[in-house]
Amino acid sequence: IAELITLVSMTAAVMNITLDVGRPERFIVNVVPHGQWRAPFVWSMTVISTYVVGSTVYLYLAMRRDLCICAAEIPRRRWLYGLLSIAYSDSEGSRRTHGRVVWWCAVIILPIMVSVHSVYGYVFGLQAGRPGWYNPFLAPYFVLGAIVTGFSAIIVVVAILRRVFRWQEYFPPRMFKGLGIFLGFVTLLYLYFFFSEQLTGQYSAPAAERAVSNDLLWGRFAWLTWSSVIGGLVIPFWALFIQGARPGFSSIPLTVACAILINVALWIKRFLIVVPSFYHPHLPYRVAEYTPTPLEWTVMGGTWIFAIFFFSILVKLLPVIEIPPGFPLKKNYAFQPGLVVSRAEKAVVVLLTVLAGIGMIAYGFATRDLDYAPVKWLTGILLLCAVPLEICLIRTQALRRYAY
């Protein structure tokens, strides 16, 4: 479920960026073929593409056994699940291979996730002419904000699925309590980051930075700041802390309510990161008030509706809960054989893919001042992301027998 949320969220995020540019076709033409390695958008495209592809590979490999079982149990969609689970056999060796590959994919995705949100922190934090943004704190601030938002979203989505599909036995109250404890911990860390940012903004910052901080704490944006901090972070933190500290006490409605408040508060914090800085530019004249236009509200609401629709389709088509290992398979179902090679041939294919991926990345950076450099290193990244697929989809002769 978490990986499905990641896939949907990243797709909606890319859609937001593309629409906000105003001319999507120019954005694609300028960034992909002619993007310079110094440009923030080029690194944004690189890390988002890596994160989306890596998360998709991780999600696909983690559910291959479930897809194979669905192919055996759901005849009307056997063509789809059979295609997705091609070359999978439910043998001990195949499960062991998938387990190792999925574990390493999870380890590799963690730094990729950090890099994605750090890049956007750098996009803001390296703007020396923009008070309120020029801050080395923003990269870890964005990473922590993504963790808080992600966990609060997972709690809400899991609670909805639990209620709609009546999955009480799969999502017991103790699971929500555990998620609530972790959400409370990262929320406390976020409050610490906010306190540190405003402390330096009030006591030792330049005049422009202090003006932005005063506007947030005591000025025109104070009502948004304090309502999000107190009502959306402090109160939910204490509620989750008290719930976690009391043995035997677990309230799903309380955890979900706190998660919703935290998610709303983090959305408001994004607004407070972006907008107040525009009221204090280094310009000799007053800046007009900003009010979102109906078109902006429509674009934002449209991306949310798209995300909900996309997630609903994925939940409808894909198994979102891992099927237990002891689930009996139908005896009369033949697994899709796929490609069967020798161990040496498989090793050669994987090695060549790794070398080609590293070579394309190196080639892209060596020619980084020329056109199509981003295409070169993105091709290398895609080749490296294909390595886990090759390990799991290409079967060796040792796994040639079908399991029933």
C-alpha cells in the first residue's frame, strides 16, 4: 500500500510541475534534450525518474507471487496476471531470490527517496536573493516533511481500505498504534526543525530573513502558522504520545484524526514556505497581495482527483495485501515459463547491463555541457534499474521445473 501511494503521489507531483510551468511542451523540449547539468530542473527530472522507476520495480517484484496466485484464482483476468507474473514459479529457490532482490531494492530506494526531497530543498535553499529560502536547513527539512506526510497518508489510506473492504483482521488496532507512535516521533522532530528555524530567524538572521520570520510568527501569516503548529502538530503529537504511553490503549479513530490534522498542517507549511517569501523581495516597491486564482485551485484539485482515481484503479486491479506463504495453489495451473538460460548466460546478461548502465551514466557526465546529456545518464539509470528485473525474470536451468 505504501509503494502504491508513492507511485500515485510521484505521478501527481510530476503532473503538478508540468502544469505549473504553463507550457509543458517547452518544458519537455528544454529540459530533456537541452538541459544543463547546473539546472535544478534537470536534477529534479533525474531524481524523480529514478525514484518512480525504482519504486515501480520494487513494487512489481514484491507482488510477483501474489500476481501469480491471482492468475490461478481469477480466470477472467488470467491474461493480465499471467503476463505480469511471467517466468515466476512458486518454488523455494524463486522465493529466496525474490526475497533477496526485494530487500536490496528497499535498501537502495531509501537514499533515492532522500535525494528526491533534498533536491527540492536545494532548489529553494540555494536562492540567495530570496529571504526565507536561503537556508541550508531546507534539504533535511523537506526530507523530514516528506516522511511525516507519507506516514500520515498511509494511516488514513489504510483506515479507509480497512473500513471499505472490512479488513479488520489484516489491520488490527495494534498496527495503527505502532504507526501512530512512529508518526508522533517524526512529528516531534519536525517541530524541533521548525523551532530551530524560527529561533535563528528571530535572533541572528539578516534583516530580510527576520522580516519573513516576523511575518510568519506575528504578521499577516501568523494565524496560519500558529493554527497549523498548535492544532496540526502539537496537539496531535501529544494525543499520539499519550496513546503510545498507555499500555493496552489503542484508538483507530484517534490515530486517523491525528494523521489527518498532521497532513493538513504539513500542506499549510508548504504554503508558508513558498508564499511569504514573495512579500519580502529585494525590490524598492511594494508587492501586491497574492490570492490563488480559480484556475490554480482547479489545477490543484484536478491533480488530487487524478491521484484518488489512479489509486482506486490500482487497488481494484492489483493485490494490495501480501498473500500468506502457505496459501495453496491450484494443482492444474501451469506457470508461465518465460526465458530459461544457463547460470553463466544469466550472469553475462546481468554483468553487461550493469556495465552499460555505468558507462552511459559516465558518458552523460563526461559530455554534461552538450545537448542530450540528461538523456544519456537517464538511460544508464534505467539500465541499472533493469538489473533486479533480469535477476528475477530470467530463470536458470536449476529453476526450470514448474511448482504446483
